[in-house]
Amino acid sequence: MTRRAAIAAPNAYATHAAEVALAEGGTAVDAAIAAMITATTTEPGVVAPLGGGFLTVWPADGEPVVVDANVEMPGRGQPPERFGAGLIEAASDYGGGMVTYVGAGSVATPGLLAGMGWAHEHFGTAPWSALLQPAADVARSGFRLSATAQSYLVLITDTILAWDPETRRLLTDDGAAPQVGRLVADEQLARTLEQIGAEGHESVYTGDLARRIDADMRERGGLLSMTDLAAYRPVVRPALRSTLGSWDLACNPPPSIGGPVLTAMLRLLSAAEEPITPARAAWVLKEVLDIRLDRIDTAADLAAAGAELLETLHEIGSLGLPTSASTAHVSVVDSDGTACAFTASAGYGSGMTVAGTGMMANNALGELELNRLGLHALPPGTRLASNMAPTAARRDDGTVLAVGTPGADRITTALAQVITHLARHGESLQTAIDRPRMHPRRLPDGSTLFEHERDATIAASLDAAGMARHEHPPQVMYFGGVGAAVLHPDGTLEAGADPRRAAASLVT
């Protein structure tokens, strides 16, 4: 049986891969996996196979679950002198100025492929190899560099892309920034993807590919080893639930940061009886992010901190909360009513292409915003913090939704606004995605600047409330790239893609 589906993904290569998975008898989960592994191939710098992610799956006949495939701290059995080593400082103009650390020492234990494997085993019906083959085919034949990927690669050409000869060869023009539309092909990566398709995701954790990763890490002074890879397990949790009007929403629970923060925002917005003005929405976004910055990001126990945020919200109701940065997303809903929202990240990228594999590695251990207790400070085996918040939802009339976005700390604010426009204001899917967005940014002096896309209503509302603001042009990449898929009660499928990033949608 070939299911139909609505698909939103980073590019047309990814939506085609999802279509292939469906033609092989796959489910929404199979389609999302095929699309994401193809995105890790065709959006270099934005996401990579050796990253982490979260899959929120709401089966047609079951309760929603979240597959936590996020990266974790490696270093099991390593001598003390390896901690703090293997890191290269990299500064760029990304996001208005950024410092991160790359190199082999920045690579966390990847969970993405393990999570895909678990999700396929429990929710998939297509052959595993069929999910990997479209990515292998496009790696072999070549793909055109998207504007989204190119705009980031330009900023990191002299830093993140410069230190590894293989990465430099593949993604720069002899050290110069690549151009949009440049053909990128990698036969080595194609063979690796076919190997994973034939041997299963286990090859990356206990098999031949794990041994190659281990050898290259030892050679270059990284913390990651076969011991860490073999110990990695995706964690499956009941989804964190919230309601907004007639919608029941499900996203990732603690120890993820993104899910609790998004849930807190939606619960506060839901509690408001009066119309939600831009100033009211901006206040909610700020209050929740203040708690995140002050109490969650620096917590030793992220699960406890996330639960505390939700408990605080429960205690104070709608009265208010105490005041105190690269990803890809795929959304699929199939005709059976199964929804899968899948967000993945490799951080800013370590710049490291694992020798003999073509696979690029994450730099999660070098991301300062995810390691506020210090680089290499966590005990081995600890899951790192994450902004990701892939969300599935059902309405009381039978409507099914999958939605998510890339965008670092703008993930939760972008989703809160789109879901509010959709669920509270009753707007159409694409209208809700296209609407101008806001994001509160804390300045070094402790004050808040409300950044927003150009819009007269937002500007007037923030000015009337005395909120300092900075205006961006309409629909800029900074504010995320929401992708959503919907099954309507009459069986109609719909997909929406964000004009802020090169993205694609498809209804089969």
C-alpha cells in the first residue's frame, strides 16, 4: 500500500527522498527519516549525519512519543589531559557575531542515526536501505548548493571550513567561498550511506564505521571513542503535552530545553483571555526566555530544571513568570493520520570530515550556548542541552499537524508565534507561517531588545508598551524556517514551507 502524505523539508532533494520512501510502502516516519538523511547530505554546514536530533511521533492509533536522539558528552575512559584538548577557536559574523569552538575536540557523541534506526524499527514499514538510497544517489550524482547553505558557508569559509583538508576541498573553491548553485558531489559519502543502508545504523555505533570514527578521533585528539559510540542509546519518552484552544500539542520533554520552553510559552498564551496583541506575545516570549537564561541553561540537572519551569508556570497560572543559535527540520503527516516532526542539528559544524567516510561531525561540545557550565565540563554520557522542539498536534475535529523549525534560540519563539496564529487566531497554515515574527534578545546590560520583522502593527504595539525594538527586513532567515504538514478532517493533505529559507513542500 502506498500512503499519501504532506511533506515540508529543507529542499526538493529531501521531499523527493520522502516520496521515494512512501512509494516503498513507508509511513510518515519513514518519509521523515529519508528526507532528513538527504538533508544532512544536501544542506552541508546546516546539518550533518553525525549530529543529533529529536523525532516527535504521534501514531494514528496511539499516544505521542519523542525519540531523544540528541548528542551527548563523550570521554568514557579517557585520561584527564584529553579533556579541554582538540579545540580550535572560530569567530564569524554569523548571527551578528559568533565565537564557537571546532576541531576534533568539539565533537559530541552523535545520536541522529541511532534515533532514526529506533524510529524505523518501531514505526517504519519501508526497507531501511530504501530510506538511505536517495541520499546516496544525490551525494554521488551531485546537488546544487542552496542559498540557505551557501549563506552560512560564506561566513565560515576562513574558519570552520579551513582547518580540515577534506572539508576545505569539498565545500570551498580552493579556499574561497562557494557560490549558490555550485555542484557538490561526494562519492565517498555515497558509499558510506549505502554501507549504513546495508549494515544498519549499528555500523556507526559498533561496526566498521564506528572503528573509522574512533581511529580518526584518536589521530586528531578528540574525546569521542568506540566506547562512547557503543554506549549510546536513543531515549524514548512520552511527549510533553499542552493545549491551545481546541488543539492538543505534543513536543519533547525535559531534559530538552526547547520543549519545556515552547510549552511554557503556549500555556501562557493559552491562558490569556484578552486578544493576544504583539506586545502581549512579546512579553510572554521574554518572560519565558528570561527563566531559561537565568535558571535552565546553567543548571547541572536539565531534567529537573525543565520540570521546575513547568511547575513554576503551574503555580503562578497566568499571572506571569518571575523576571530574572544551526538546524534542519522535516514535517510529515500521512493519509493514515500519523504525524512525524523531526528536527536535527550538528551545531555550527566541527569542520571535521571523518577520514574515509565523507561524514561531517558536529561541534556540540564547542557551542558556548549549549555548554554554559564550561567546555568539556559535563560528565561523559550526559545529554547536552537543545533548543529543538519538533511538535505534533491534533485538533478536536480530527485535524493532524506536524510542525517545527531550525533557528537556534529562535526555534521556540518562532513556533510559539506560528502555532498561536494557527490555533488561537484560526489562520490558514501558510498565512500563519508567513506572518511577521518577533524575538526578544537580552543585551549585555541586562535589558531586552525586541527584534522583529518589518510590520506596522507590531511596531505600534511595542512602541505603545514602551518596549525597545530593532526592525529587520521582512522574512529574514534569522527568524527560523518553519515547516508544517497537515491532514484535514476530510482527508485533504496540506504542506507549508517558510519563505525565510530555501525550503520545499510536497503533497503526494
